[in-house]
Amino acid sequence: MKNSTLLIVGVGVPSELTEVLAKAGCEVQRSDSPLTAAIALVRGDVDLVLMVGPQDESWNDFTDAAFATGKLVSVESLIAIPTALANGL
């Protein structure tokens, strides 16, 4: 059963994070295009947008829209740190 849908924009997301999210029942989508991301946001296909790293100005309108919906989380970078929770221990 799917808990929620997460849209990832940007590079540098550790594969360990996407694996843990998938195990928790989250659907993980990726987008390299502001248009594709905007369509998913407008259709209500995503519950949260994770934007990793700086994006060029073509993403400005999408970023504003995602922020206005309260679904945007933006971080400079992500790193992988092995933990017992992530490893299922």
C-alpha cells in the first residue's frame, strides 16, 4: 500500500534514501523537467517535492508554485550515513 508520493528534483539523492522510502511504502518519482514536475503537482500526483541543490532559473515558477502549496522541501545537499534504521536492523 502506498503511503505517499515524493517527487525528487535535482541530483545528489543517495540511493539508500530512495530504497528506505520505497520500503516504507512511499512512491518515489523523479523529474528533470519543470514542465513534467508542474504537471504532476497540478494533477495532485505528488504529496511532497524534494528539491536537492541549486536549480537554474527555468525552475523558478515551479519552485514558487510548489512553495505556495506547502509541498516543497529544498535542501542544498544530501549525504548517506549508514544507520541501523536504514539497514533494517
